[in-house]
Amino acid sequence: MPELPEVEVVRRGLDQHVVGRTFQRVEVLHPRAARGNTVDLEATLPGLTITGTGRRGKYMWFTLSDGAALLVHLRMSGQMLVAKHGTVTSPHLRIRADVGEVELDFVDQRTFGFWQYTQLVHGIPHPALHIAPDPFEPDFDVRETARAMRRRKSPLKNVLLNQEVVSGIGSIYADEAMWAARLKPWRSAKTMRQRDAEAVLDASREVMARSLEQGGTSFDALYVNVNGASGYFSRSLNAYGQAGKPCARCGTPIERVAVGGRSSYFCPACQVL
């Protein structure tokens, strides 16, 4: 699933190419892409102008000229593409929107993603209110989030993935942050020192910022920017997916373990806390 950096790369592309444009026509080509709506997107969106974009964690949205929002979740394989009319011919095209001189297309191979017309509550789409702030939000409180983490008995890896504790972090950046902070992925979050909890949160922001600079992490063709370009941060990973390769810090081979049913990659020699 695209994590915060990948979703932010897409949001920035959309902000550049479609803000100020007005929906002319919308075609929902697969009903799952519009699930959860209480309105008909094909009837509601035409005539509305995209006034801005927003993001919290892995959720992003368009703000609309009627004061509502169009929430977008990419889930496992969703893509938001901006192209000339008729250019996108993928068999996985789920929603096609005419926004003037260009077309906004939602391609989703696995049909887990969706578009949802919804109201904003204090600037956040209603379905995303349960999501915790992410490390890039101006009011993100590292100290309080670390305290919330330390109230959990679950393994650290699981807590970092809990979007109600801190949003935007998935398996890739959780493993990278724990490697940077030298923390074991299976350690109970409740046993961490406050400074270690804050360190792993700081590390998550740092590694995601570096990923943003490289366009995110692409392992296959499912994650691309709005122009179809892939990200290159996979070349800079220190832990995730590196099993058997020497640790960049100490040279010990990286190992893979299962934590809470998920794969986790770590260095057995220098992730000792």
C-alpha cells in the first residue's frame, strides 16, 4: 500500500495540475470505486471546481467549491493520473473525469481504493476523523504521540502501523525508522523509554522526508505519480526488503522476522534497544 510519502507525491502532482479546474463530466466505470457514497458522483461532481488539496496520513482529498470534499484513498493499487483526453486506456480504469483541458483518471487494479464525496469537519473529511495526525502536520506533537505509543502493550512495529496512534507510516517506513533508531520491531511499546519512542517518531519523519525527495518508493508499476513516473527511494532502503544483505551500519546480514503476522526487516547486531 502506498504510504505517506507516496500519497504526498501524488497530492503534490494533483495540486499542481488540477486545482482550479472544474469537473465537466464524471464516469464511474466500476461501482466499487464509488462505494460509501450517499450521492451519485456522476451527478454531483460536474460543475464543481477543485479549490485545493489536502492529506492526512494515507488519505488525500480535493476541497470543492461547494465547501465539501472529494476523499481519495489509493489503498493497495490505486493511481491518480492526469493526461490528455483518451490517453489512459488501462483495463483497470475505474473512474474517468473530464476536468477541462485534461482528464483525471482513477486506475485501480485490485479495486480496493475509492472516491467519496463527503463533508469537512474542521478541515478534515468526515471518514478520516478517526485517523491520528501524521508526522508532517504542523501541530503534530512528538512528545504526546510517544506517550500514546508507550501506553500500548503491542509490539513496536504494530503500534507504528496503527493509524489511530500515528498516521501515514506503513511497513516500509516503520522498518526504516526502527533501523535508524536501533529499536527491535517486536519490543513491547509499553517498555520503551520516552526518548526512544520520540527517537523512532523523529526517524520516521526523517526517512519519509528523504523518500519524498526521491519521489517515494516504487517496487512495481502499481505506484506512480500523476504523470506515470515511479519513485526511486527503494534504492536507499537500509532494512525493508534487504534480508541477507549487509547492514549499512555494521555489516551484519539483515534478517526477516514475522511480527504480528507481518514481515519485518531488522539488523540483529545493532538494533538492540
